[in-house]
Amino acid sequence: MRILLAEDERALSKAIIKIFEKNNYSADAVYDGEEALSYLETGNYDVAVLDIMMPKMDGISVLKAVRAAGNPIPILMLTAKSEIEDRVAGLDAGANDYLPKPFDSRELLARIRSITRTVSAGDSKLHMGNITLDRATFELSSQAGSFRLANKEFQMMEYLMANPGHVLSAEMFMDKIWGYDNDAEISIVWVYISYLRKKLMALKADIRIKSLRNAGYSLVKSND
């Protein structure tokens, strides 16, 4: 899952990004409302955390613009303001939840889980063939065993299993998982694909990651 954090206090922003990454989320940080809106317009995020008091464009204005564009992305408002009027304004503008500063990292993560939670608990697990990916424990498993995936491995496998049969380019993986401002080489995608293939082989998977020349990668049944 990829998160956009819009918080103009850079020290706090850096701390929150570390919290997200430690919990196997990918996250990008921006520091003003205009930049936040620009990033959200790409449609490449699963959830956004917006501070209300930001330069150039406040969080409520960003929220209203996102909702006016028909974007249903879950949004958590993060702010030092705790008055009921501010909470009501954010929720009425289309926010999914509201967390005043200061906050405990456990509550922040719980609220992220809450606003991104699917309809049923069963949806926390992705299945394809004889392989299961547990989004809660980060475990990739079959009857032959299991692996707890590292951060980037988990995110890549989640992306593949959430889009079975779809061709995902290396550039799509880079944007979704490494982010726009990352200086990693695009060849890193192939490295992680190789890691996942080895784990699928060890699990005796009946699915595989298929390479399509000059196009990308696709998760398919082994006989396809």
C-alpha cells in the first residue's frame, strides 16, 4: 500500500515516514498543499494523510479539490487543531477520519488500517492458485510452507496478486513502490522479481511471474 503524507513540519514528516516504512508501507512526503494535490492527481496512492495547516494550500482545500474530482481515496486529516469545529469541517469536506497532534504512532497506524479496511476480514488475504498472501502478517504461503516477506518483496507481491493476469511494467513498480523521488535504478525491479520467483518455487506454487519482453511482468497460472 502506498501513502501520501502532506506535512510541512519536516522533522515530524520524516518521523512519520519512518513509521510507515517500518510497517511495510511505501510513502512519499510533500510539504505544501499544492504539491499534495499534484501528487494525488496521479492516482498512484491508496491513502493520504493531510495536515490541515499547510503553506500554499491548506489541507481542507486539498481535500475538497480531491473529492470534487471524484477521487474516493481514503484521507486522514492530521492537525494540531482539536476543536470540534475543525473536525466537523474536515469530515463534512469528505475526510474519512481525523487525528489531532500529538498522537501515538500506534493510533496513527490503527486509523490508517481502519480507513483502508476492506468489507470483510477475509479480504486481508489475497489468493491465487495454491498461494496466499496475508496482508496482516506479510506472509506468503502454500501447503508447502511460508515466508514472511520483507517490505519491498511484500509490496511487489501484493501488487501482482491484486492484479492477476495484468501486465505491470517496471516503471509502474517503480512509481507504486519506490516513489517518484527515489533514485533507485529500474533494474532493482528485476532483482526483487527474482527473489519472489525463488520463494514461489520453494513453496511449490502453481502460479508464476511471467516476463513479457519490453512490456513488464504478469502473475499467471503455471500452465499459461
